Amino acid sequence: DPEGTPLLWGKAKPVHHPWNKTTIPSPQPRDFSKKYSWVANVRLVWKDGAVTPFEVGPLARLTITAYQPSDFGPGNGILRVDLPKSGGATDLPDAVSYTMTLAWRAPAYSTTMQRLLARAFSMVIHASHGWQSIVKVAELIRSGKIATSKPWKAPSRRTFGVGFTEAPRGTVRHWVIQEGGKIVNYQIHAPTTGNASPRDKYGRAPFEMSLLNSKVTEEVGPGEWQGLDYVRAIRSFDPCIACAVHIRVGSREINRPLF
């Protein structure tokens, strides 16, 4: 990095680290036995030098939270959220007029159903955390603390920046090199980038792993498959991709739109 610290723990060549990478489109014929995807290979380099694909999204986010002490649990793999009683609105069903506690346990595996459940429970976490944030903001305003930012000017020298955050569908990572207020190079890893990345010598990414050994529940022959089981698995990641999937049955290809 700019300070001389080895990238990737010094255990892997940093030539494709986002700061060093420049995307130059080079369209080529599709070949499923060679390069078959435009999606970048996003891999994690561990301290011991191991390189692995990894999943991001609500399930990954909740699992990490479940094993760390927080407002929602002691770090034992279980999250609990207490939902308060409604404010007395007369047009709400009785079921939502009382306090309730919802719990979520980190699963041993990432499955279609577990990913969907995690997406739902994430909304509960976000609602609870959002309310806590509103209360905190109100307290700051009452104490006269209303500043929301500090003046900032881009340095004239070349500088490197990086930012990680969480979007609803997973982790978003940005890398930028700027000089004199102008972007010299920029890379982004959107949540779907890593989940959908193609196989390489380090293994298969989450999308492909989720389809391996999937049971086909369609009660028709292979020639009439619609690919619903595969679509359900991929859709459970809440992907941001083109709206069609491709199924190959022998030498024949079947295209099915997702919407």
C-alpha cells in the first residue's frame, strides 16, 4: 500500500488487488470450458496464505453478528429482538398490539430457505437498530450537537482510499486512487460480484456452490425443465444480475427469464 505495508499479508501476488487493477473490456466468444463470465473473481486471502471464495449477504451478516456480543445477543450464535407494543393504533391486527420477542439461530449451512429467512430477520434487526438510532439522534439534537460533517478538500498529491459498507444484499467495497481531485483508478466489489464470480483454482463461489447437487422437483423430463429450483436458489441471494439464466441439457441450451 502507499505506506509500504505488504498487501494480502504478503502471502499472495497483489497484481490483481483492486488498487492495482484496471478494468479494460475485451469481449470474447463464450466458452464454458474456459472463460465463461464477465464477473470478477473476488477471493479472500487469509493470514496463513489460504485463498477462498466467500458469501456475503443477510445470512453472512447475521451469522457474524450472532457470534459477537451485541445488543441482540451475547455472542452464542443466537440473536433476539424485542419488538415493542404498538402505539395504540386501532386499525392494526391484535397480533401486533403486544410486545414480542423474535429469535434467530445461526445455521450450520447456507441453504435457499436459510438465506430467505435471514433476509426477513434482517428487517427486524434493521427496524430495531433504526429506532435506536432515531432516539440517539434526538438526544444529540437536544444537546445542541447538530453538525453532520466536516469540511474536506481532496489533496493535490496522489492518495489511495478504501471504504467498506453493508447494503441490504451484502458487503460493498470501494477502492479509489485520486490525484488533484480527479479519479485515477476505481474499483468496486458489489455484493453480487463475489457471490456470482466464476470458478477458479481456489474453488467455486456461492452461486455455483448453491446449485451443486440440487434436487430437481419439476415433474417433467429434462427437456421440459424450467429451472425453477435453480432460480429459487439464486434468487435467495437477492442478486443484481441480468434477468435471465441459462440451463444446459446435454448440447442444448434453455433460456428462461427470471421475471
